[in-house]
Amino acid sequence: MIRVGIDVGGTNTDAVVMKNDEFLGGEKSPSTPDVYTGVELAVRGALARASINANQVDAVMLGTTHFVNALVERKRLANCGLIRMCLPSGSSLFPFADWPNELVEAINGTFHLVNGGYEMDGTEIAPLNEEQLLKAADELFEKGCRQIAISSVFATVRNDMEHEAKKLLQKKRPKIDVSLSCDIGRMGLLERENAAIINASLKPLAKEVVEAFQKLQGSVGFDCPLFFTRNDGTLIDASEVLRLPVLTFACGPTNSMRGAAYLSGIKDALVVDIGGTTTDVGEVINGFPRLAGTSVTVADVRTNFSMPDVLSIGLGGGSRIRPEQPLAIGPESVGHELLQRAYIFGGDVLTASDLAVSIGRAKMGTHAAPEIENADELKQLLDQIISDAVARTRTSDKQMPVIAVGGGSVLLGAQVDGLEVIRPPHHDLANAVGAAIAQISGEVSKVVSLSEELDRETAIAQITQEANEVAISRGADITSLSMLSLSDVPLSYLPGNNLAISVTVVGDLKMEQRK
Amino acid sequence: MNNPAITKIDFKALKYIADGGAILGSGGGGDPYVGRLMAQQALGSNNTVAVIDIDELPDDALILPIAMMGAPTVMLEKFSSGEEIPKLISMMERFLGKKVAAILCIEAGGLNSTIPFIAAAQMQLPIVDGDAMGRAFPELQMVTFTLGGIQATPMAMMDEKGNGATFDTISNSWAEKLARALTIEMGGAAMVSLYPVTAAQCRNYLIRGSLTKAHRIGQIMAEHGANACAALVEEFDGTHLFQGRVRDVNRVSEGGFARGTVKLEGLGDFINREITLSFQNEFLIAREGDNVLATTPDLITLLDIFSGDAVTTELVKYGLPVNVLGLPCDPIWQSPQALEIVGPRYFKLDYDYKPI
């Protein structure tokens, strides 16, 4: 099977061609404002290096920073409103609390609270009131919201009411597009509804992006399905991106970590991805990134959808160095101008790359490395900064390798925080490789009531089977399915024996034999 | 402390108090984030809450402490309706046959450092500059009022649906037991008012100035960021107990409490040294081998080396570099009688209290 992986980043667009487990070729090309040009160049370059025709490709996997950038720049966001099903609880803390004002203004954010929601044991706080819900939706519609997010209290325990509300709106108010909090976030009402609002605000952009890539597919000559990569390193069909764009939000660091694990053949490791301006550090366990346990702040908004636990620091190949006391490396960076402005490229700015060449860690550039005052101390500082980031990312003192990827990974020495550093082949294309190898997932979360007829093992087996069916319906190969995560949490303080079970399975993409 | 007492609280002051409250939480008391946002909403952007000294009130003035009781996860999902507090207060007033004059914080640390501001803002009542712990403690009876034989009841509880209850119990442990059971029926969290006191009772046992102190700590954190630890040591006669990286965290959940130990490996001036912290919701003791650096009731707080923010016992994780700050407790906790309810031996630690 031949797969093309594409990673559209802020600075570069990377593309790789893989045949099963074999890396056939890759290309790095600067990202362009129109996106197409950069992607097309990278894809055509990668295909040429791999000696593969576009029509031989079986699947295209794409990771993009479009959505996170739109949010950070507060551009191209849709107007949206939120309906929270919570009354009589909930009025002491309204939606959009703690949002930056300019972001609320950018999406014209507005809300209504209505009856509904659940207690922690799944009993209703109040039943859904159809009339009240429709009235709230109409008022939001009049204020210009075509996108509405719906949240309800303890939707993580029971999501029926959110689904019921969506069905009602789809039937009675077909012009309104609905995003549900239970599809996106976890425990923590404020953070979960924040994620649902962000999702709603990105939907029209998602349509543009998906259509653009579908068009590009035609112009390059692909004759195969197009997938996007999700935050958790699995694939999502283009049609699902239209519904849940926020799930592809943080795929950049995920793809780079997955790619690093794949290229090095090491499934449990720390990954250090050093770019021009920043360094991302994360941990892979069994080839997948460790996810953040608590809330994650995106574009100054607290959310809690599943995102890789990544520590970003302001250190990269282009980081500016202050060689006088107090010494400093970064966070200011020459970024993509490294190739003009660093000493080793004939420029006049002292950068981290100059230091790396001068202390013998890297051989690059068109000019000799400059004489650096305090080079020894700067080397120590550089190692200290990276060691700190690695130490903060570790979850135990278990010895594991550090996989270094990205263009700036030459900054690293042979060891970090006492751990061995490995630099796999094609490490500067790890993101696109991570996209190309992404798998299909299926996840099901349910609260079950255990009884004599239904014990814990049987319940887990049933839900795993349901998750398998979801994955298969999304295109997973039935023979390759395995469990990625399982959690079962007893709901305490309840008569009876209730268990909240959540299962995620992953499998390889199944392809019809063709050509 | 030579800082002028705060006299009113606005948005900015609330943020300082929440950040300072996280330091005074001594690692426990829950995340004040949701509580701060609720207090902000109750306050509105242009209003303020008046802060008064206890001596401004006549002897017979009634003061009501307000707090949240129950499971923190419920408080993150099901927010209160906003109507609990007025109902709670009118229940207490009926029960006691007296009008309330001011609101009080029961604990200056954690989530409950912000909840009373919701009450003060909604009821247009002043809030007394002080609290009954000077920090956070894990159990209901660990308040200065216990030293004066003051009962936790009459106590009132209210849920978001409008259900209320009052308690009149024979002991504080019965109050804890019955209130806990009802909290569960109310969906896992409820608003409570307990330890109603008169200004005269309060004068003898109040830890005075703790809101001013929390506010000042928050201010110092905002000014000094990563260097907050040193500035706090200077201003509050504290001790920089240690600087190190977390190299082990061992947690056990026991009897409804989060217990465990944290091992730190020295950094900077503390290199090649190692200390161990023990906690039960809050940090209880810091030891280097058998040498005690600090124990409860003094405050032991961790600050993230890079951000200067307080690190709660739930957020301590492997690899995190921290400063360990020791702050002296209020002198009221240093008597033998007080140490019996909050000293190291109460927590089954076989060490004597050694003031820092």
C-alpha cells in the first residue's frame, strides 16, 4: 500500500511517500499564504523522489495547523452561540467566563441557559424542555449564530440529552448547525463547553479547508481517499473533519512524536522536536503520545479535549544568543530567516545554530562558525535548557532514549538529563511520516449497571466489540485491531454497581487491492 | 506585616487573593479557579466588596462563615444556581433569630478562600479580614474556633434546586458525618454555612488580616514571578527550605484523603541533598533524613521554579523543579492544646513540632 503523508506547518510544508513500512522519498517546501502552492510543491517533490505516480497512491493523510492558527489569529471564525442545559443549577458561572474579550467578539459569542443536565449518578437535574430549547435557539439565530454549541451537566456520564437536543434542532431548525460538548471534551463543564464553542466557530473554515484539499487532490492526480490526522494520532475522514474540526487541532506535535517513534523503531521514548523557534518535548508510550491529564490552554482559552502532553519552550535553531552576561539563548528567534541571518550563512546574528557548529555538534552553513565568547558556558546553558524540558516531561526515573527530530535537533549533545539521544534517519520529516502512518480508531464510552448476568469482564468485552465496530465502519482492517486504552471508573455514592467504561481501539487502514 | 489592610475587593484584588490563597493552601484546599470566576461574576466588573476589621463590629454582631462542601469533581461540572447563598443566610438568620452583619472565610487557602466573596457580593455584606485557619486544613474541626469550644452547628446546607437543611448536632464529628451524608444526596456538592459566631467570640480566635495577607502574597507573585519565593521569604519571615526537582511521588487514597510522599533532589544551592515531603491533602512535614525542616501547622508550600505559581499536592509530578517555601503559622496554633488538633502527631507523624 502506498501512502502520502503531508504536514502543513506554519513555516514548512512536508510531504513523504511510504510503501508499507518503507520510506520512499520526501520533500520539504516553505508554506505559502495560499497553502496550495506550498503543499503542491512538497507533494510533487516527494512523489518525484519516490518515483511514484500520483495515481498509484492508495491514501493521502494530512495534518494541518490551519485550525489552531485561525484561533490564535482570531481570523476566519464563525459567529456562534452556546446553549447550556443545566437549570436550575449553573447560573453562578456563565459560559465564556475567562475568555479573552477579543476572541468573544471575534465569534460574536452569546449564550442561553435552559433546563436539563444530569447529576453525577446520571439522574436528571431537570427534564429537557423542548419549547424552551427552541426559543433559545431562535434567539441565538436572530443574533446571527448559524453555529450553535450545546453542553449539558455531566454529559460525560450521560450524553442522551445533548443528542436529543441536537435531533430536535436538526428537525425543527434545519438552518442551524450543532456541535455537542459530549463529542469533544471530558469532565469539567466550563472547559468542555469551551471546546464545543471552538469547534462550532471552526466549522465553516473546515469546509473551506476540506474542499481546498479535495481540489488539490484532483490537480495533483490522486485517485484515493483523503484523511486528516487527529490530535490522538489516528485518522478522521474528511466528512468527520467537517463535523469535528477541533479534533485535528493539535495533530502537529502528535504526528511528530508518532513519526519519531516509527522512524527510530522505539515505541517508548521521550521525543524532542526542535524547529527554528520552538522545541516541543513529549513522551510516547507504545508509539502513541501521552495525553495531557488536566486542562489545556489553547489561544488563551481553557479546554479539556484529549491533547498530547507537550511542553513547548522558546528554543530553536534560529534562537538568538546573548553572549555577554547574563547569557541567554532565545526565546527571540530569527525563525525562517536563519538561512540568511546566521553567521554560518553569512549573516550577522549569533544564533543557536552558530553555537552548535562552533562547539562541533553540527556541520552546516556556507561560512565558518564565528569565535564565540563564553562558548563553554553557553554550551552548558543550552544543555541545561533542554535537560530541564526533558526532565519536566518525564513521568518516572525509568531509563528511556530521547529521540531527536526536526531541523534544529543538531543542537542536542549525545545525552540529555542522563538519557541517550537517538537521531533517526529522515528525522526532519518526522511530522509527515507521523501523518502517513496514522491508524483508524474507534472509541465508545458508556455507563453500565453491573448485575449477576453482567459482570465487569463481560461489560468491557461488549463495549470493546462496539468500539471495534466503530473502527471497522471507519475503514479499519478487522485483523489489525488492538486496544489502545481502557478505563473503567466506578461511580461511587450510588445504589447498585455502576461503572463508566471507556474503550479506544486502533487498527490499520484497510485498502481494497487495487492496480 | 507592615502592609495597609485592604478595605475593598475588586476584580484585580480577587485574582491576587485567589493566587495568594493557593500559596496559603499549603498544597491543599482545591483549585481556586472556578471559585474565583464565580466570585467575579457575582461581583460584576464595576462593583466592590467591603473588607472590614473585626473591631469595627459591635460585640453581638453575627458573623457567618460560608463554604463549599463536597466532591471537587462535582464542583467542576455542576455549578451552583447562585441562589443558594441568600437562602442559606436567611435560614441561618431564622434559626439564630438574628440578622447577619458580616461574612467570614473559614479557610484562607484553596477554593474556599474565594467562595465567601460570592456571598459578600450577592448580599452586599462586608467581609471580615481574617479566617479560622490562616491556611487550609483537611478536617472540619481544625479551626481556631474549636480552641474556644465554639460549635460547628447550628449549620445550614443548601443545594442548587432550593432544598435546604439545618443541623444541630451534639459534636462537630456528628456535624461532619451528617453533613457529608446529605451532601451526597444533594448530588455531591452543596453550599454550607457553619461555625456562626458573634464578633465578641470571633475577636479572641480569629486569625486577623489573612485576606490582606493573601492579597499581598498574590501581589508579590505578580510582581516577582519566578522570584516570588525569595520575596515571600523576605516579607513574611519565611524560610527557603529547599530547591529541587521532584524525583518520586507516592500516592495512596485513604479514608477520603489523598495521602503520600514526595522526594526532591536538590538543585542550585541545595545540590547533592535530598528531602522528603509527606502530605494529607496539605503538606505536613519536610524532612532531610531524620532532620525536620518544617512541620504542620507551619505552612509548607511548593512553587514552580519557572512560573512562581503554587503547586498543589494533586499537581506535583515527576521532574517538576520547585522551590519549597516555609511560612510560620499563626501563633494561636503553637499552644500544646492547638498542636493536639493540628500538630504532626495528630497526623500520626512521630515528630515534635519545630517552629521555623
